[in-house]
Amino acid sequence: MSFLAFLLFGGFVGFLSAYLYPKKKPKLKDLAIYALAGALISFLVSFFGQTLNVFRSGQMLEWFGALVLTVLLVACLRAFLNK
């Protein structure tokens, strides 16, 4: 995944998972933080997956892993911060 793909894909998934979390809706400032967290998580999944030879750049497993882990970690972040 390229850098722009990390920002767009991870940011969108982080934003969407924080917005759809079933607690109180977050403010716009909080959504921006979750979008940045999503981009960071997406980058880390791609980096460590390629480093450990789990997948190569651009494979569907890379995108799916980034999607699943971003949703899980943003939901955990919202649950622990009680927002």
C-alpha cells in the first residue's frame, strides 16, 4: 500500500468505525483523532505484515488485515476512553 492509501483507507475506516460505534456519537475533533489512528494502524499492519512475509504489497490480505484491525482497535480505543 502506498502512503496515500494508508491515509485514505485507514482514515476512512477509522472515521467510519468510530462513527458507527454504538455509544454516544463523537465530536468532529474526536473523529479526526480516530481517523489518524486508523491511518497509523493501517500503516503498521502493512509494515509488519510485509516484514514478517505474511503478504506482499497490494494483496487483498493486506487490505483485509488493515480493515479488520483498524475496526477492532478503534472500537477498543472508544471503549477504553468511554467516549
